[in-house]
Amino acid sequence: MKITRITVYQVNLPLEHPYWLSGGRLKFETLDATLVKLETDAGLIGWGEGTPWGHTYVPAHGPGIRAGIETMAPFILGLDPRCALDVERAIDLALPGHLYAKSPIDMACWDIAGQAAGLPIADLMGGGSRSPKPIAASVGAKTVEETRKVVARYRDRGYIAFSVKIGGDVARDIARIRDMEALRHPSDIVLYDVNRGWSRQQALSVMRATEDLAVMFEQPCESLDDIAAIAPKHAAPVSVDESLVTLQDATRIARDGVAEVFGIKLNRVGGLTKAARMRDVALAHGIDMFVMATGGTVLADAEALHLAATIPDDHLHAVWACQDMITVDIAGGRGPRATDGHLHLPEAPGLGVHPDEDSVGEPVAVYE
């Protein structure tokens, strides 16, 4: 089997509500999605998606994905998409770095491989748990009152997991954490996500002031060096996502005890092939995980769910998915959908969902 054509689409995904990160310094209203269709000489078609969270969140942006695919396309055509390692090595040789541009190619190859084997991607990767996975609702950086409203809205949809965005103002962050904890249900999964919005001093101020609550923080500071420097000075468990980019990052975090939880962002790390290695490092070192679609449609959510399903339930906190935050649906209600705040693994082979092509517009590029 060989890849014979690569078709690229660009789709704007408006958010239902304006969204702030990192204490309000970053605002987002529309996501720039890149969809990739791989066609083969065997008649199988695979789809992938790369949707960074805007242009200002991490070193990734929509136009960069499309430029990267243009560079990698000659190295991909003619390869067997079922051979994920061959494809990975080819695109790593063609374009060092730029992992976010490689993620949709990797997803589409896994989609084809699953279809060829007649298995969902999770089963093809070694075994997929069918237990429903809680979705981490994303609660943007807001006041105490606004936080309550957003949490209540998600509770009404059955959500039990909440990623509460904080950062930027120590007193406000402490107040929001204490208020959220007062409203917390026994079954809730709550992560306080700073998105690199604190200095070392600010991080210690908040983490020490809330030690009695035993809450978990994600990416409290800019870098792994910052997080490691303050680790001996507080008692809070820490999750790392934006600084978890490469396998070297994962091994350093595990070796040095920098964090207790991995937040694996699939687009950020380069897709399922590379993310699976991080999963195994985490499991080997007793590190729990969140699995996250960086942003995007039900295609990206499905990819995250497939990886999450390969993680033992007692090591997985939640899956972050974006479908309840965007206002367009490119797949007509198909694929894994938020049901009482959870996602259920598709039984269809491959990714388990493909877009309606008439909903994604005309291609912006075709390579063959």
C-alpha cells in the first residue's frame, strides 16, 4: 500500500465564548484548523487534523502546519501509511522539529492502518479500554463569579472534570482556588492550569497559600527549569504540558521528579507515534496522565481518546476535548461525542470518524 495523494484543507473554528488564558493576557475567539486527507492506491483514505490553540499560546500556528506539509509531502508520497515508524523517520528527516506540523500526517496514517487491520486505533496500538473517559471542561481565566457560572454550565452537561485557568494575579488566583474548592463535589477532578503565567515567586506564593487544600497545578511556570527549581519548596502535585514536547523532556521529568503528572498534548508532541513513547515513560515511572487535543474538531478529540484508551484507567485523570467549545461541526454529529461529560471509544476501524467533505471547503493544497 502506498500514499498517492495528500489533500490539505483550512477551516476556521469559531469558539462559542471568547476564551482567556494566563490571567487574561491571551485571548482567543477563533481556531485555525488544518485537515489532511491521505489517499492510497488500496482505496483507503485517512484523515488527520492539526489545530493549535491560536498563534500566541505555544510555538505553533495554523499557517506553519500547512507550510510544513508542503515541505514534507515529497517525502511522504509513496510510503506505506501502515508503517508508522517509516513515515515518522521520513518526516523527521525532511523537517527537523516542527512537531505540530507532523501530527496530522501521523494521525491520518494511524487512521489508515486501523482501517486496514479492521481495528480502532486504540486496539491497534495494543488495547483500548472501553470505560467512558471524563472530559476536562476548560474554565477560562475569570472572576470568582464567572468561574462559578462556567462550572455550573458544564455540570449541567454532566462534566465532572474541570481545568480551571488561573495565573497573573496572586490574590485573585488564591480566591478563585478557595472558592472552587468550596464548591467541589467528591467525584470532581480539578486541575488548576496556570499556562506558564506565574513567575517562580508568584507560583510559590499561591502554592504555599493553598497547601491545606492539596490541589493540583498544571504548568505553574514557564520552563522545566523553573518548575524544578521550586519543586522542593512546596507540597502541591504538578502536571506539565506545555514544557512536555519531546521524549527527552519526558525522560527528564521522570528522572528528576520534576512533576507527578504528564499532560500529553497530541498536536504539541507530534502525534500518536511519539505520544505513545511518553505514555510508556510515564507508566514506567508511576506518573499519571491527562491526554489532550490541543484544540480542534471531533477528529482531534477522537485521536486523544484513542491514546487515552491505551492508558490504564487508574493512571488516567481525564481527556481534554474541544468539541463543546466550538460552534461548527464538520462531521454531522458522528464520532465520539460528549455524553454526560464523557467520551466513549468508537468501535469503527481506524479513527472512527471522518469529516463531511462539503463542510471543509475547497482544498488549499494537493500533492501527488
